[in-house]
Amino acid sequence: MFKNYYRLAKPGIVYGNTFTTLAGFLFASQLNFSPLTIILLLATLAGLGLVIASAAVFNNYLDRDIDKKMERTSKRPLVTGVISPRAALIYGTVLGLIGFAILFFFVNILSTEIALFGFIFYALIYTIAKHKTSWAAVIGSIPGAVPIVVGYTAVTNHLDISALILFIVMVAWQMPHFYAIAVYRLKEYEAAGIPVLPAKKGIARTKIHMLLYIIAFLVAAIALFAFGYVGYVYLVLILTFGLSWLWRSIKGFKTSDDPKWARSLFLYSLVVLVAFCVAIILGPVLP
């Protein structure tokens, strides 16, 4: 039973977002550690991790009907019935309450408010929009960009240009990442009646959107260097992985196997994310 509750919280999403939270925290702290900083880091990761898990549970609850129609989600605990909807709601509520309490009492109010903003956007606004509009991906990118900002504000306790840039970078990164999923799993989304961009506007137009968002990612990521927050090592890493991502996107206009290309681009987007997180962690302390 524990395994089913574990899966219900979408651990992959939790781990991925806590990684960006960690990157934002270490970027803001510039790797200056003290016992209090370590405690703050652990509280931030634990609190936000529980909040993200809670949002994932509520998302599963609201999506349980369409999850039945998609192969990759048809085995989820709420679909198979091993966890009841009532139990899921209680579970999600408990996770959220504990997570927000940790952020409020052990981190700071600003980070708690930003986390709440992300929670509402993901668990409610994005989940509802996903059923109604192809713009849902844009809406979903907003809560997806919240964790790195929470990690940053856990240290700084204020919002500034650096936090804004981090937010924009993560929004821009998520769009081609999600569109790649939508292309290579297009048949599943169509079967579930979810109006993703390639289903509504076609794959060719989706490829253009992906290319433009990757360019936006590069511009925003370079802005951290332009504003003097990071050094040349960061710039080299971002240009190396970012331009490679851009080139792989351009190659998609010539491919005859869109699902294969899209899956490859999706996997490479994860490499780019790791590279970006490592770059911002090291960026402030290296030349």
C-alpha cells in the first residue's frame, strides 16, 4: 500500500522540482554554508517537496477520469482503485498542511506565499485548463518555474531581477520540454481528448513554437551573465548545451519520424536542465 501512495504523489515530479529548488538555493547562497544554512536548506527541500507532492495528489484526483484513457496513466492508483478518491484527498491535504507549515515556520513567509501560488496554479488552474485549451502548457509552466524561485528566496527573503530571470528561464525551458512529450505521445492525448498544441494546431506549428522557446531560454539564461550574476564558466556551459538543444530542434524540421525526434529532444531537454542547474550553482563562485 505504501508503494501506491508513493506513486500517487508523482515522485518523479517531486524529485525533479526539488532539484531545481536546490539549485536556486545554492545559487543564492553562493555555496556559503553554515549549520543554520544547512538546516534552512533541509527545511526548504522538505517543505516544498511535500507541497509539490500534495499538488500532484490533487492533480491525480482531478485527472482520474482522463487517466483511464491514456496508456501511460492507466495504472495510476486512483484509476485502478487501490486508493479511493476520499483517501487521496485526505492524503493530499495532510501532505500540503505539513509542507506549508514547514515553509512558514522554518523558512520564511515569502517562500511560503510563492509556494502557495504555485500550488494553486498547478493543482487547480492548470488541471482545469488542461481539459479546455492548448494554452494549458503555458499555464502549467508557471508553477513549474516556482520551485527554483522558492529555493532562491529561502536564502534571500526577497524578489529581485535574478529571481525573475530564473523564473523566465524555467518557463522557457518547460515549453519545448512539454511540447516534445505532446508530440511523441500525441495519440494518447488525442484519445483522452486533451487539446495539446500538436493536436489543435499541428506538429509543424508546434516545432516552430519549440524553436522559439528554446531561443527564449538561451536569451534568458545568458541574461544571468549579462547582469553579472555568474561568470564565464557558466556562459560556456549554457552556450554549449543550449545551442546543441537549438540545433536538435532545427533538425526536427527535416525529420520523417516525428515521435522518435520528439522523444530524443525531450530526453535532451533533461540534460539541458541538469546543465543549467549545475551552471548556476557553480556560476557565482567560478570565473
